[in-house]
Amino acid sequence: SSGAATCRGEAIAGPPNGVAMVFQSFALFPWLTVLQNVELGLEALGVDATERRKRALAAIDLIGLDGFESAYPKELSGGMRQRVGFARALVVHPDLLLMDEPFSALDVLTAETLRTDLIDLWIEGRLPIKSVLMV
């Protein structure tokens, strides 16, 4: 019932720099397109529009949703929505990626496919992260 959360030896009072999160429930903004959802974190970081678009498109391509940039979340399957969540987290190039049961809202086959795809990207060195913590 007591304690402290730290990141890199410093107490955490808010979202720490260099950390991104993939949520259990897709946590996408339904009024934003795939591209806009992925760009959101970069916008919050103050990245200019041209660089935001370039990095967001690269992240969307990396996670296998090339061609769906203009789609809205309601038009996507559960697995595709979770891929958008991964792209949104990866596009900020975090040092640490936190994942809160990222596959639990998916059917078994989709979850296994997405898990395998992420492991393959990790092994190939294509993920712009240093550490992953999955709960």
C-alpha cells in the first residue's frame, strides 16, 4: 500500500520521457483516421507536420497497415486496431515499450499472429525500442 515508482532512478510524477504504452483496449480516437491516431503522440512532442507524417507512415508500414492510413477505427478489425496502437507507440521511438495485456482483446489466432509479427520485427532489429515490458 506504499512505495514509489521510478524510471532511470528518478521518481515518476507523470509520463516519463522515452516511454510508450500499448493498451489492452485499443485506446484509439474514433474520430481520427489511422494516420491521425499514429501522428498524435508526435504532435504532442512538438514534431513538425512533415516529419510527423513521414514517421507515422513508416510506422504504419512497419506494422503491416500500409493502405489503411485513411481508415477510421470502426472500419478496422480488432487485430488491425491493435496494430494502430503499436504504431502509435513505436512512432515516438521509445526506449521502453510498456504493454498492458496487448493481446487479450483479440481472438487466439489474431493474437498469435500479431505476437509473432512483433517478435520477428524485434529479431530483425526493425523495432525502434530498446526494452519491452509486457504485463
